[in-house]
Amino acid sequence: MIAKIPMMTLRYALQGEGWFGRILMLTLLQLLPVIGQLLLIGYGMAIARSFKAGESGLPHLHWQQAAVDGLRFLLAGVMYTLPIWLMIPSMLSVGLTRTDQGDNGSIGFPVILISLFVSILIVPILRRLPARYQMVKSVILGAVMLVPLFMITSMIISVIRNPSLFDTSNAQLNITGAVLMGVIVLLGLMAITGLHISGLRDAQQGKGLFDPTGTIRLVIQHRGATAVLLINLITLMLIGGGVTALILPLILPAAFSLVMTIIAIWYTLADYGRKYL
């Protein structure tokens, strides 16, 4: 499927009237830092919206709508990647062994993992309890979830109080850090998938950008197709990002590469939405 996407995207982008002017406008807009990229992201959601409506070719660029969609998508991205940002203090605190301090401790992160694992196991059990035990269920689940929250908060405070933890020149990744890195990568993949599918839902259904629960249900329901979508998205990002980075000194070609990459990503998402939304 991924091999067909470039040709399918090119065919889609070059059909209809006014395609050259729209691509040229989007390319020139990338010369405006932040603003151009926000408009491009918002335009990607417009592609998904027009695709759902059965329109052929690139949609018109509605400046205000694209700006609002791009900003909302950015805010949603902050929300979806929040767990990753919370993991960074853990990585700095317990995931690195500093040669001048020895092993700086690896008890915090295992406690977090065990607590989360216990909470995952205990939720189905608690749900089976009768309604009259609601208070007991709330107390037990709250206690289980407070442990990792307390540990993460403690690590954040330790990093803030000890800025030297940001110096990784004399640090090596320990076992805990390797596990933590794997978790961060997994969370990153989940965030990429969740954010883009939520953006697709919002574009094609008018809601869902800030509804991760609904997106999770959709992903589970169509997990096979979503796995293929994730592979396609990551491949497009790697190829498109790599090409853009390689030709970055050539500003306009790099901007054009970025525009076509975003169009390809949202075309792929729109095709997924046509089948499963």
C-alpha cells in the first residue's frame, strides 16, 4: 500500500482546477515560521473534510478555518504527548547512570510500572463488585494510581531542584532507562496515531479532536487497519521528513517537499476515514 501512496497522492493533488496555485500558495506560506506550518496542518484537515464530502482535488484554502484547525490540532498534540513529557524527568532522574555518582537509582520507575500494571489488573476486578462497594472501589483505585503520580511528581521536583541532571555528558543509559526509552517510543507511536485519527474524526465528523476515549475505541475496533495506517504514516513521515531535511538549504524545494508530505499524510488519513468512520 505504501508504495502506491505517492502516485495516488500526486494524482489527487494534481486533479481539479486551481491545484497549481494552491500548492504554490502553501509552499510560499512555509517561509513564514510557525504561521505557515499551522495553516498547512489546518489545510490537511480541510483535505480530510473535502474527501469525506466526495470532492475531487485539493480544496480551497480558507485562511481563518485553517488557522483555527491548525491551532486546535497543535493544542491537541500537547495533550496527546503529555505522558511523554512526564516521562522525561523519569529518564533524567532514574534512567541514566552517571559515572561520577554511580547508579543514581532505579527504584522509582519500576514502582511506577508495577503500580500501573496492578491498576490495569485490578480495574476489571473492581468493576465486578456490587454498586454498594463504590466507595471501596474508588479508594482502592485512587490509592493504586496515586503511587505512580507521586513518584513522577517527586522525579519532576528532583530534576527542578538539581539542574545538573540535565547534563548527560557523563551519563550512560541503564536498564531502567532502556525500558523507559521503549515506553517513550511506544507512547510516541500511540500519540502519533491517536492525534491524527482524532484530527481525522474532527474533520470528518465535526468532533473528536479532544476525545481520546472515542479514538481508542475506534482504534481497537479496527486495529488491523489502524496498524497498517500507522505503518504508512510513519513511513511517510520518515521519507518526507528525510527528503525535506536533505534539501533544506534549498528553501523552496524543501517547503514544497513538506507540503506534499502533509498532503500525502492527510490523503492517507482521509482514505482510512472513508472506510471506517
